[in-house]
Amino acid sequence: MKRYFVGFLAAIAWLGLFTPAAQPQAVKAKDEMDVLFIGNSLTNGNDLPKMIAELANAGKQRPLRHERESPGGRTLEKHWKDGKALTKIRSRKWDFVILQDNSQSPLSGRDSMFDYGKKFDAEIKKQGAKTILYMTWALQNKPADQAAISKAYLDLAAALKSQVAPVGSAWEAALQADKKLSLHSADKKHPTRTGTYLAACVFYATIYGQSPEGLPGSIGKLSAEEARPLQAVAWKTVQAEKR
């Protein structure tokens, strides 16, 4: 009997030895914000997800752990038919999944954008996650298109009862306030690093519900003076869309 009792105590000691090692990992997983980005080069440009994560760290928010499925030029329809994005959605219990369609889809493929946006949203909700629509911006030489782009994303967000990150609206407001601001790259479509920084500030405000004002401009290789008006525009735009 004594031999069995000693063995029992040894088993308890063994379990006690290994249990503490598992605890920090569980706490870390709970503390992180898991975000999946489904998009294309407008998501990849200047590594937008990484920039958002760096803003979150600077703002002492929950750390943002991110993955992406974002080949260049991809539409939501192509993402759905390819299947890789759906596999990633089903791979984890995400906090948010970001959906970004091709830049011209709100103008020339609105029906497809809505059809596949709804399909993705249904799968996202099955995972217990929330959808955020990434409202993109108009081409530099076609600024009047922003109204239709914004409306398409806002209408889809209303249909899905989801959030929208109003990046396009923030770009429009920033460009109206400063005509010399360089948000578009030479191809008039993709973002400069300044454009991506503004987008990151919008996502920070959308995801965390906090103002990005006062966060480092250096994350976007900007001075504090250059970053300050962009942060203010991002926060004002997100607040306006919520209302």
C-alpha cells in the first residue's frame, strides 16, 4: 500500500510540474486579437496589417496577430471560388475578418461584391467572428468615383449588419483638406506609405474603438507633424460613419 501511495504522490508532483508551463500560453492566446485579412494588393501595400499591429502596440492595445489571403487583383468572387480564403476562415476562431474587394468591384461588379460578401460573412459568423469591410478609395484621376465606392461598402455593411473601415472616406477628406498630400503612388491606384498609414489609423480606430491621435508617425516613416492631421481625419471619419 505504501508503494502505491508514493507512486500517487509522484504522479501529482509530475502534473504540478508541467501544469504551470501551459498557463502562460493560454493567457497569451486570450490576450491577442486574431485578425484575418482577405483582399489583394491594396491590403498588401506597404504591409498594412503589420502597420496596424505596430499602432496597436504603440497604443498599448491588445496585440494584433494577423494572417492574410491577398493575391494581387483578387476579387471576393475569385477568393470564394479559389477556396483558400475559406479554408483560412475555418482554421481558427478569429476576432475579425477583413473583406476587401477589387478596387473597381463597387463600380463595375457590385452584384458580385454583394453576393460573395454575403457568402463570406455567413462563414465568418459561423466561426464566431465579426466582419469588417475595407472601404477602398477612388483612383487618383477619378475622385468622383468615391461616392459610389463608399455607398457600395456602406450598403453591404448595412445588409450584413457589419462594421466598415471607411478608409476611402478618410482619404477623400484628407485630400480635400490638403491638396498637396500624396496618398496615391505613381500608378494612381496603389497607396504610398502615407496612404497606408492613414488606412492603418482608420483600422486602428475601427478595431479598437480608440483614437489614433498621438501615436507615432514614425510607424509610417512620417514626422509627428505629418502624422497628426492624418490621425485626426481617421478618428473623425470613423466616428462619423458610426453615427
